[in-house]
Amino acid sequence: MARLSTCKESALSRATLDALEHTRINGQLADVYLQFANSEPAIRSYLQMEAALREGSLSDYDLECIKLLVSEFTQCHFCLSMHTMKARKAGVDKETQLAIRRGDSLKDKRLNAMMNIVQHLYQQPGTLDSALLEDARNSGITDTELLDITMAMSTIFFTNITNHINDTEVTLPAAPSIT
């Protein structure tokens, strides 16, 4: 059961409702967004960052890989389920999804470098290791993509930790076990 109250659509600004429009399923807004909307500035900022990501340098494939890895780190079961489904739609096969979640080395050099950066930034405090940055650049990752990687990490981390406060119910098929 959700621990954050669910806002009424009528309480939201037109700008927030417009930004949420693409999330409707059968005409309804998902409760999770209406719970996040307890802070309209927070939900608006989140939605603006997500819109910016869709216009950014990373493909849906890249974004879903990042979101899977961060959701695995935070153990957000709602987001793991959601991004398993979205990753499949973005063309990420099950084997790659599981390898990302386990932290295995990937065959795709660019994606592997990207996941190494995400892992390092998430798990180790301080400056990004120079060798990881060099590997990323040698793999074709641009400065623009590096910034978009950090923005993707920020948006999914916001969702993960808000879901932990909310105790968001997993209503989708559970993500496969990585063991």
C-alpha cells in the first residue's frame, strides 16, 4: 500500500498535467505519478529531465541499460520491473539485461564503458577514475553523452528512492532473478 498520498488530477497545474499526458494508460494517470506530485516542483523537474533525456544524445537502448543498472543498485523492484519491460521494447535482449544487472562484462565495448562509469559513479565516492574516462572516450563516448549519463542516473535515482519512501507496489511482471 502506498505511503504517500495520491493527489487529485484537479489539484495539479496545467503544465504538470501536460507533462504527464504521455504517461496515461487507458486515459488514467498512474498513481505513482500522482503520488510523486505531492511536490509539484519535484514532479515537474523530474518530467522536464525525462523530456530532456528523450531529446539528448543517448538512445532509448542506452537509457534503459543505465536505468536497469541503477535500479539494481537501489533494489527498486518497481523500477526493475518497469525498466526490464522498457529495455525489452528498446531492443535490449534478456541476456544483456541480466549481465548488466549482475555487473558482468559486456560484449559491446561502448556499452561496457558506459556501465563501468555508472557503476563507479554510483558505488565509489570521489572523482571518476581517469582510466574509466579514457576507456569511455576510446569507446566513442562523448562529453555530451557523459553528461546525459549523469542526468539519466539522476532521474532514475529520484524515482528509485521516492518509490522506497512510497513503498510503490509492483503491478508489472517481476524482473527476472539475476542469480
